[in-house]
Amino acid sequence: MRFVKIAMLIMFFGLCTFVSLQAATSVNISVSARLETISPDMSVIIKELTQPNQDPWSGATVSTMDFGTLTHLLSNGQEAGVWYSPTYFCVFILAYANSYKYEVRSTCSGLTSGSNTLPAGSFMLFPTYSSGDKWNPSDSTGQGTLSGSFGTYSPAVATNKLIYQSENSASPKSAILRAFYSIPNTSPSGSTGWQAIPLNQPGGVYTGTVTITIAAY
């Protein structure tokens, strides 16, 4: 008899539990998802170039712009009359719009050695692009035409010098940009503001920093 009562009690509690589970007519379940705020961003690839008109992609990939020991002799051995570097650099800037209008700018306060500074116009920046540059090597075509605005070919020693401003549209295009940095021996064609490094410039290791930024506008 005791076993029958225990069995009945078990059935009773089981029935109560079942009724309790079925009693609700609605259930609230919390749901969440995180969405981060994004803005234009970029990545860079620095290529060291040693030959005039060299394909920038063929240059060695480096992490800094080291112009090495400057020279005052031309490749044919003649006197250039100024200090310069036959080495130059192309900074590929992969600018991602992320649906924002954006600007890419370069800042450099100059190249100094102790209390000495190279002439501001001796360090030049040429912003440009190639329609054939590809986001992926397997792409059949390049990025095409960029319709934004480029900065001028002029000294890199400047604050927030414009490299590129994207088109003013609802869907700005991401871009692969080329920023050439050089210490030339003469005023490059199409440039302004070049200054020579005179032969009596005090010796030393001249260093500085280039800061490239991207921001919405």
C-alpha cells in the first residue's frame, strides 16, 4: 500500500510540474547584438625604390623610410652641387571609405640633427594613384578612375598636407593611393617649393617622422 501511495505522489507532483510548465501564455527572452561604430580607416605598404621611374610594386617592402647616406654626385659621376638621395619611397595607402567621405593627409615637422634642420623644401611629397592598382592580385581589373582631389607635388614638411580627398557623394569610393617621398637633387617637374640641401649643410644623422592620417569630412 505504501508503494502505491508513493507512486501516486510521484504522479501527482509530475502532473503539477507539467501543469506549471504549460501555465504561461507568453515568454520573454532577452536578445542582444553588438554593433561597433566604424569610420574611414587605412593600411599602408612602404616600398623602397632605387631606380628612376621604377614600378613601385617592384621595390623592397620596408617599415621605415631610410634614405641612407646622401650623395652630391650624379650617377655619371658629375657633381650635383647639392646633397640628395637616389633612393625614394612609395607609400601605398589602402583607404577604406566605410561609407564615409574621407581625407588622407600627411604631416612632418622636418628632418633634424641636434640643432640643425634640413631645408623644409628638400623633402618632397608627390600624391598620386594608378587606375591599374588592384585590391586583390586575382582581380581581373584595377580600381579604375578616382574622382576625388589630390594634393600638390610640394614639400612633405607641412601640417596636414592633403594627399587625397574622396569624392563628395553618398557612396564614396575606397582608394589605393600612392604617396612618393623623396629628397631630390633638383626641382621635380610639376612641383613647387623645392629647396636644395647645400653642400655646407652640417653633417649628422637627420631624422623625423611622417604621420599619415585618414578622417571623415
